[in-house]
Amino acid sequence: MTREAPIPETVTLHVPFRIVKRSGRKEMQLPEGAAQPRRTDNTLIKALARAFRWKSMLESGEFATIAELAAREGIAPSYMTRVLRLTLLAPDIIEGILDGKQGPEVTLARVLEPFPVEWKRQFTRG
């Protein structure tokens, strides 16, 4: 049996970062190459959930048209159409959003803008 070194009572850890303002909030910005923490965007996740729920309701025949479903939900049909388009996102993009691994440029406003239907082109969108 070997004798281990004693465990120190205090450990000092230095983490380089800087504080930046984004959309009126202060955020920690880590240096390039540092592992980025997950950034779960509940607004995006809620929009994805709504999109797939509405798609299911339309496909099941529960509602015949988007206008009928939008009236039931109390929202504008044009907004519902934009949200429904989220079901056309590439599975990797959806998984990244659900895992909180999307980049800071992936916001609800940005994904509601028109995007290519082809999954490969969605990744190259600039």
C-alpha cells in the first residue's frame, strides 16, 4: 500500500474569460478553442414542439386547414405557417437545438426566416 499525497484544503483555479453585453444581457465569453457550455434556448424548443404538434394535428385530420387550426390556437395563419416550416429543418439542426449546441446566431427570429428545404444547403446558409 502506497501513501498518497495529502489533499490540499484550497485549490485555486484560473479561468480566462471576459464579460460582453448581448441583447442587453451580460454574458461570459470564453477564449477561442475553449469548450462552449450548452445554451438551451427554451423559446426555440417551444417553437419546435409547437411546430411538430401542429403538423401532427393537421396530418391526423383533426383540422382541415392551417387557417382553421390557427383560429383555434388564436394566432395568425401566417405566423403558424412560418413556425410549421421548422419541421423541415435538418434533423442535425433540430438535435443541436434540443441539446443546446446551436450557435449564438441560431435564434427564433433567424430560423423563422425563409431557409432552403434541402438539408445540406441549410448548413451552408450564411
